[in-house]
Amino acid sequence: MKARLALLLYLLLAAPALAAVAPDEMLPDPTQEARARALSRELRCLVCQNESIDDSNADLAADLRRLVRQRIAAGDGDEQVKRYLVARYGEFVLLEPPVEPATYLLWLGPPAVLVLGAGLIAAHYRSRRREPERPAELSPEERARLDRLLAEPEGGSS
């Protein structure tokens, strides 16, 4: 029973990825097809945005998969195909943008936020561990006034 459930779960999770690349899109040469699949995993679906074109069922993703295969069949290298797509669609088409001055914030922002957050948490706990400050001693005038107030009977004169 558990094996059947595991198999069913696997098939349900794997089905969208298997259905993304249609058999008529595949190249006859297995080496070129493997390159096309690898490249397709590095390119973003412009419709889905958080999926690669290899995983997406969107029409535009299918068009991009065909375009990648056409370029590979024409003899382009992987970098040439990427440059062609970036020139046509912009760097957003890359799932992993290059590290360059324009993308420093994208690459360094999340770690910087984590370090800043960890520093703030550490400072907060460090401040909570300190002993509470003792109140300042009363001046002689304040002490005399306090003694007078304490000596007055309850409900004393106003």
C-alpha cells in the first residue's frame, strides 16, 4: 500500500516536468537533445517567471525550447544560444543572472539582510542579559522630602 502511494505521489509530482517537453520538440541527436535540456533548465519562462522553460507548459516556453533546439541544430554553442536569447529578451530570461555591478544588489542583498538580522538579534539578546541599572541615589533634599511624606498620617492635610 505504501509503495503504491509513493509511486502515485511520484507520478503526480513528475508529470508536469515530463509533459513540458513534447516529443515533437526533441532533437534526433541525443547529445544535442541533452544540451538543449540542460540549457532549457537555465532559462526562465517569461510567462511563469519562476520556472525554467524546460518545466513550463506555457506556449512561449515551448517556442523558446524550439528556438534553443534550432540554434543548437544550427551549430551554436551554449553561450552563443544564451547570448542570442539575452539580446532578444534581456537578462531576465536567465534563471541565474550573471554577477556584475548591475546585479550586485540581487546577489549580495539577501546575505547582507541575513547578517544584519543576525546582528540585530544578537544585540537584542546581549542587551537583555545585562544587569538592570540601579536607580540613582536620592539627594539629601529628596531624601528629606521622602521622609516627610512617609511620616505624614494617612489622609493627612492638604
